[in-house]
Amino acid sequence: MLKIEQVSKVFYPGTVNEKTALEDINLHVNEGDIITVVGSNGSGKSTLFNLISGTYPVTGGTLVLDGKDVTNAPEYKRAFTIGRIFQDPTKGTAAKMSIEDNMITAYRKGMRGLTISLNNEMRDFFADELKQLSMGLELRLKDNVGLLSGGQRQALTLLMTVISKPKMLLLDEHTAALDPRNAQIVMELTMKFIKDYKLTALMVTHNMQHAIDFGNRLLMMDEGKIILDLDREHKRELTVAKLVQMFKEIKQKEYDNDETLLAP
Ligand SMILES: Nc1ncnc2c1ncn2[C@@H]1O[C@H](COP(=O)(O)OP(=O)(O)O)[C@@H](O)[C@H]1O
Ligand SMILES: [Mg+2]
């Protein structure tokens, strides 16, 4: 599904601000993988996503997505294959547009630009899709998205992303800005959609317990490198304490104990 080979990213090369954010990253993501990604602040998780999505060009290495070399492909082209969700719930939807207008935009993207009008048949389809969120949004098709709560908005973003028919999801701490209850709801919806739509996913989370509980594979990043890549079997026996211990053994230092890392 995705082959990342020898990928590196250096910001401001050759200047006093030169910063190597990623160094020799090798990662093969198989179709159907649900990979959780942990690592302290600044370890390169978001940069990795920015390179996969094409937001930034790589400094070195190659990216093959779905059998095609996309190393130099523009972001908008990769966006047909890759859906991305950010931490900020306001980022994935247009606040001043109604729920139905937001959804038709996502749906058109999934139809690869075909002209589709917003008729009652589409509205019924959207209402049915929205029912899956169990948030009553199916009764609010004409409400502006700006009226929704953060949790509702992130759930809508998730739904819109899947109806735009990507093959792969990049989730960058997409529940971190929500209260624990909504974070749980959005996380459960995420797993349901990944399963129902047979998606491949990479999910960054600061919550180590979530990283252990969800998905079939776990990556830990540190200082621009992938320092751990655990498969399903190794992941099954994992605890937060064991994960922190593994970090300590590899790096010969304590895990950066930012309190959010261990928070529920
Ligand atoms: N656009 C950018 N310009 C310069 N430096 C950046 C940029 N984006 C990220 N970095 C740097 O790259 C490193 C990795 O950042 P990031 O990928 O955001 O880490 P994480 O998501 O794991 O917290 C950090 O040192 C960060 O300051
Ligand atoms: Mg980040």
C-alpha cells in the first residue's frame, strides 16, 4: 500500500536553522494495516505525515503509494488516495457552510469530480450516513457546521473523509483536542469506519494506552527515526510500562515524560 524508503527531511538545509526532522525512514505499510504511532513532541510524527501527503517535499528517499512512485506528486493528487484528519476539529470542515453542503463537497471528491447535484436522494443518503454517528446530525442537514461541538465536528470530518473514498487515513492526534468522552466516541467511530470501508490507517496518538489498544501494529518515533515497529503479536502483550521500558533500553534515557503522554 505504501512503501517509504530511505526518506529524510531536513528543514532549512545549509543555514544556522538547519534541522533534520526525519532521517532514513524505512516503512512498508501493508493494505489493511492500522498502525498507531507514538513518540515525544518533535520526534517527527507530523513531518512523516506531511511527507506522505505531499504537504512538504522529501529531502531524500522515495515514496511509493498504491504501486505508484509519488515522491514528487503534488498533494492534491495524493489526496484522492489519502484522507487526513488533524487535531483541530475546525480544520476538516467549512464552518460557514451547512452540513449537507460540506458533505456534498466530500462526496464529489470521492466521485473524482463528477458533477453531482444536491437533491433529495442525496440528502436521504447523507442522513443515513449521519445516523451512524448517533449524534442527531441527520436532523440538522441545513445547520451550519460552525454550530456543532468539537466532538460532533470531528465525527463529521471523519465521515466526510470516508465518503470521499480514500484508501488510506492519516490521523494526527485527531482526538487530542476533545474531552475524554468525545475522544472515546470519535475513536470508536474511527475504528468502525476503518473496518467498514476497509481502509489502511496510520494514527498518531499521544495516548499510549490507545496506541496499544487499537490497531495491529505500533511504531515509536524518536529524534526523526522509527525506533520501534511492533507487530500484532508483540503488541498484544504490551503495557504502557513495558513500552516506556523498551524506550529506555533502546535510547539509554528516560521517555520524555510530558504528562500528556501517559494521560487517559
Ligand atoms: N515547517 C517546519 N519548518 C521547520 N521545522 C519544522 C517544520 N515542521 C516541523 N519542524 C521541526 O521538525 C521536528 C519534528 O517536528 P514534528 O514532525 O512536528 O514532530 P511531532 O509531530 O512528532 O511532534 C521538530 O524539531 C520541528 O520543530
Ligand atoms: Mg505532531
